[in-house]
Amino acid sequence: MAYTVILHIPGETAIAGEVDELPKPADTNIVVSNPRQRDGKDLHYLEPNVVKVIWPLSRVNLIEILESSEEEKIIGFVRE
């Protein structure tokens, strides 16, 4: 199951992308597929045909994990 994540790297705009698995405590790198800005625009420092990037976790301040489309379909209790 792929996860959609947002990476926060100091001095850079937030980077959105997908990862196959979340990094474990012993991991030193994170592999991000389809890297882009949050608004979907290309990252200016990557070539247009790049599909995967490996970032060292030492450069990443924060990783946000977005809910998947499957989780969005779950309807919770609604008080009317």
C-alpha cells in the first residue's frame, strides 16, 4: 500500500509524493515516487522526467502522512 506524504526540508518548499512503506527507526533514507510541490507543480531543482528521489532522512524535519482515498470513503457518525 502506497502512502501519500509531505516532506518538510529546511530551506525548501514542502515536497509531496508517494512512498511504498513508511521509514523505520533504523532507516537513513526515504524513497519518494512522483515528487512535486504541494500544489502539484514540478520541483525546480529536479529534471522533468524524474519519477523517484532518495532523500537522506537527516535532511528531513517532518513527514506528514495524508489519508488514503480508501480512508476518505469511510463515513463516520454524523449528528444532525
